[in-house]
Amino acid sequence: MPALTNPNSRFKLSLEVDENIRPLPAFIFRPLSFAEVEMLDDLEEQVKVIRSKKNQTESDRVEVLTIMFDGLFMGLVGWENIKDANGKTIAFSREKLKEILTLSEVIELVVKVGARQSPDLQFKKKSLSPLPTETSGSATPVRVRHRVQKKSARRKR
């Protein structure tokens, strides 16, 4: 069953700053479609263009934030073990997300979501490897002959 048609297909991502907290706070995402991954790539390019400007304006900074949150919201479906300063559980809402994350945390999650959508290194290695078939019997070994220089060519040296 393709991941996008499975309603239980989810993955969790945590912030590096939370690695030692138990239970581990996590953001829950659904897999992105190919079209959504392309959109995520487009959003990344938009951010690069804006950030490459020499004189960024306040509206440029707001646009970058908006783009980053759009990328994060693409697959976000919930969170778990997210608590306020008093230890009270914070109910999931997209509006609340803007109040609890810093810009660097949003960027961290967007990068992790994008990385999670890419094939892993083992998959890439397997897809580039030759097929696991025996080919030794399919061709006759070829003897390599070395060229022998003519005597006249050897004398010129």
C-alpha cells in the first residue's frame, strides 16, 4: 500500500534541543506527495532568493517566515509531549505552533522533513548497484594480447 493511501503512515521528528527530554517531545508528520516535495523545493528556492538580497526589508523577513511555516505546515498533523513552562500539555494547533517555535527550530524541522522525503543512502546504493545475476557464463573470456613493438621502433629509442 502506498504511504499516501495509508491513513496510519506517519513519522515523528524531534528538535535537537529536546534530545535529552523524556518523554521525547515530537512533531508528527504524514509523508509528502511528490508534488508537495516539489513545492517544498520551490519554497526553498524562494527563501534563497530573498536571503541573497543585499538590503533585506522587514517585509522580506516576514515573507521568509511565512514561506518557512508554509513548508512546515505541509505535512504536519500533530505533536506529542509538547508542554508549556509549567509542564502543562499544549494542545496541537497550527496557530500555537507559531507561538512555541523559534525561527531556527522551524528551519530545523523543515530541513528534517525534506531530508525524510529523500531516499536514504542504502536505497540509493541499491538502486545504483548492478543486478544480482550471474553473468560469468554468458560470455567467453577474452585473452588480452600485448602489442609487441617492432625491432625498428625499439632501435629509435
